[in-house]
Amino acid sequence: MMRVGHDKFVGVGRELRTKRLAEEQTMNKLQAEEKTRMRRYLIENGCPVELESDHRVLPPELIITQVPTPLMNMALDLESGASAYLLDAYFKSNLARPIRIEGVQIIPPWEGSAISLLEDDPAERSNGGFYRFPGSTLAFEGSVVLNGLLLARCKLKPRDDPRGLIMAVDSQPIPEDVSDRDRIIVKLTVFAGEEFSSEFRLCVDRRVRTRQHEEEMRSSFQTPRRRRRPLIPVEN
């Protein structure tokens, strides 16, 4: 009798384990489907992720983040009529190997721009580099600027986390309907085998254009001096 009871107990235990395993497999399947839907949602909204075999979500291979430093995230006018862009950025590499950045794209919220990275002064490269916006006093030493990295002059290594300024120029002006101290969103995309993007919030500095407008207004209201007529000699 004791043997029969033991066999019955073992059978019930085996049945419970089988049922629990089936429930766990069902839950795992639902979790996998949910994570797949989440992955699809993230990719569609500009946040690429990868899934391991056990469906754990991995961070992007290259993380780009804005550093909200005052006066270091700007879009501004230049004396020439062109425009300049200054971004304070932080990069975090989860790459498995060293790479060179293949290209960079900065897109403002208006059309017609062709923004490119500012080149450094060749005469200063032996001293670490120096970057200055054309016709402006705004300039920085190469040690705090990331343009060299983004122009593929050096490699981004695994676990590197550089932080610095991105300086770019556009031959096109900021549109006239954008006011001084407005806030705009620009999209920064880095190409390194695949695309990695992040949005940056910039403050617009239109002091140069405002001063130019005021000078144009003053000159348009100035009355030109009349030329004096030469005196006609009186004959005796």
C-alpha cells in the first residue's frame, strides 16, 4: 500500500512539473513577442537596439547625448551672412572594435541647408589644433573639439567615451522668421557602419543679424548731402 501511495505522489508531482513548465514556456513566448514589439517600436522611433539569443535588449553600439552646457549649444549668424552651429556632445562606444567615423550630418528644422564640419587651422595642428568660426571671435582649442574624431582623423575605440564640442558651418543663413533666443531642434547623425542619431536643442543667437539690420535701417534714412554748385564768376 505504501508503494502505491508513493507512485501516486510521484505521478502527481511529475504532472505538476509538466504543467508548470508548459506555463513557463507560454510566458516566455509572450515575453519574447512583447520584446519583439518593443524592439520594432524603438527602431521605428530612431532608437536602434539589438536582441541576444535570450531576447535581452542591448544598448546601441554608439550612444550620442547632448551635454546641456550653457552657451555651448547654439546656432548663430556670421558676419558673412552664413551661419554657424555649436553642439556640446557626449559619445559612448559599445563597439567591439575600433572604427573611424564615415560621415556626419546635421539637419536643422528648415530646408535648404548644407551644414558641414568646420576645419581646423592647419598652422595650429602641431599645437593640438585650433578652431575659429569665420569672421567671429568664437574659437576653441582642438583639445575640446570633436571635429577631428568626426572627420576620421582618429579612431573611436571600444569603451571610449569622448566629450567635446562639434563646430559646423552653413553657407546658407538662418531664416529671417527665426528670432533671437528662439529654441530649435537639430538632428545629428553619425555614420559608422550604420546610422546613429540624436536630437540637440539649440539656442539661436541673432545679435549679428540684428546689428546688421539696424545699420541698414540707419543708412537708408540718411539724407545724402547735396553737392554745392560751383560759383559762376561775375563779369565786369
